Amino acid sequence: MTSKERVKMLLVKENMTLKELAFNLSKKMNKEISLQNLSKKLSRNSLKLQEFEYILEILNYRLYIEKID
């Protein structure tokens, strides 16, 4: 599953639009993140890890890393 698919799935679960996410991400990062810019990053699968973590935080999720034995 791509980051775009994951984010879209979480947006549906949390009843939030991509526009609202872009607005909240702008506030969180203290820089302008337009709906178009966020949409392109998701489509290109070019989100930075920090951006993805911020998105998860806005949606009240966290990234979990587990070692595979």
C-alpha cells in the first residue's frame, strides 16, 4: 500500500478532507502547504518521513517500527 492509499484510508476513517489535512499540516509545520502541493506529494509518493509523521499525528496515529527476526 502506498503512502497515498494509507493517508486516504485514514482520512476516511477520521472523517477529514485532504483540504483540512493540508490546512492542519501548514499550521503544524509553520509553512504553507497547499492542497495541490500535498496532493502532488502523495501522488508521487514523495512525502518526507517527517511530513508523514506530522500527518499521522494530526490524524491521531503514530508510526510503529518493529524489528523482524
